[in-house]
Amino acid sequence: MKRPSWGDLNALAEIIARRSFREAADSLGVSRSSLSHAVRTLERDLGVRLLHRTTRSVSPTPEGERLVNGMLPLMGAMDEVLSDFANADGQLRGILRINGNESGIRELLATAVPRFVELHPRVELDLVVDGALVDIIERGFDAGIRLMDKVPRDMIAVPIGPPVRFVVVASPGYLARHSPITEPEMLRQHCCIRQRLPSGKRYRWEFVHAGCAMTVDVPGQLTLNDNALMVQAAIDGLGVAYVPEQYAEAAIREGRLLTVLLDWCPPEPGLALYYSGHRQIPAPLGALIKILRQS
């Protein structure tokens, strides 16, 4: 069996991480045809099929997934060794890949990124917004950003941004036409704007008051998967929404939305950048963490 080249293996890993030849080509700065050639070469040299390919999707075969999962730690170690040489003159270089939800990437852009790009102009930042909680190691990311309580237990977390508070909101018109809401159970008598989670499940609204936790599977005709759209639907009088306060604060301040059940909606730990504690921290990630801890 002919030994595969690092370049071809890196190409395969990027294709599997992106689930797209086009996005992988854009990330690596090469043509799609060169990626196709790399995969064909690997499949020929190894004697196995590595990818399932259709006109609309790309996914790894069991052999392709096993190969990449086995090679990623070695490729990461090689990148770290090469990075040490590349950074010998004191200027950080390389690519820092971070996967986060929309609010996490937005917070990073508003806080640490401006300072980071000023101090480290030779580091390329690759920030990917993803609603689902992904395995950052398997997908080839250096770090992730999620709410603190969503961070996997085997990861090291660095808090970023303020605490997060979810609020129950509705338009003045809606509340004037319907019965008051003073307890979470009363939501069962209302038209609620439900949220579709990245997993495909509907979110069950969670409340805490005086140490008592409660979950309500609210009813509703409308289901959305975007906080901004849920806020707009509530402003339009379509029902009661439960969203992060930052998305609704302008409408609340302007009187277009009113809050209810505030005593049941305490602040929670906010966003966190997290990374594996079982691998050496790449120098660019260490520099970003330093900025986050100083801010």
C-alpha cells in the first residue's frame, strides 16, 4: 500500500469537516478539482471508498471517518510543531478555527477580535456559526463557543461576556386581549411562539424561582428557530415568546414588548469559549484566551 501524502489527508479532513467540496476548497485556497483528485488518489492508494458523494451532499464512509479521526491528533501535533518554527520570530502565524452559535461569534467579534487582529495580523481567523453543538475535535476546530451550561464536561471553559437572561415577552396588544400571566403554568392557556432547536426538538421553557425549577411544554401555533424572528413575531402580536434579553431589549425599551414572569427568569452563566485540555494549546488560541481574560 502506498503511503498517503499529508496534503491529501488534510484535504480529506477539511472536506469531511465542512461536508462540502466547495467550502473546503475555499478554506484551503485550492480548486475543487484538486480536492477531487486528492480524494481519488487516497481511495486508489488505500483501496477503500472514503466519501459518499451526491450532487447535494458529502459524507464520510465508515472507513473515511475512521481514517480522519485517527489522523486528526497526528495532524494537530504536526501543525503545532510547524507553528513553533513559523512563530520563532515572535510573530504568530497560522489559522485559528472557532465554532460557535450566533450570539457567541457576535460577542467574540465585538470584544476580543478587534484587539486580536491588531496584535496578530498574520493569524487568519476562521469563525463558523453553527446552531448545533458539534464535536470540535472531530470537526477540526481549535475551540468552540456556547452557553456555559452547554460546554462538554471534558473541556476547559473561559467565560466571555456578561451573564445571560431569558425573558418572557409579548406585545401590549396581546396582553390586553388575554388573561394575565403570573405563573409559568398559566402559559398553557396562551398562544406561545415555540422554538425549534438545532436537534430538531422543540424547546421546553425552563424557569427557576426561589430554588424551584420548572419546565413547561408550552402550546402554540407558530414555531421558529431564530431569536430575532421570535421577537418580531411577538411584536406583531402573534403570541408570547421566550428569548435572550439582548434580542428583545430594544423593543422592551421602546414599549413594543412587555415582560412577564421576571421573577422566574434569573440571570444564568453566560457564554464561554472552550477547548480541549488534553492537547497542547496552539499559540494563536493562547493569545486569544489572554485577550479574553484581560477584557
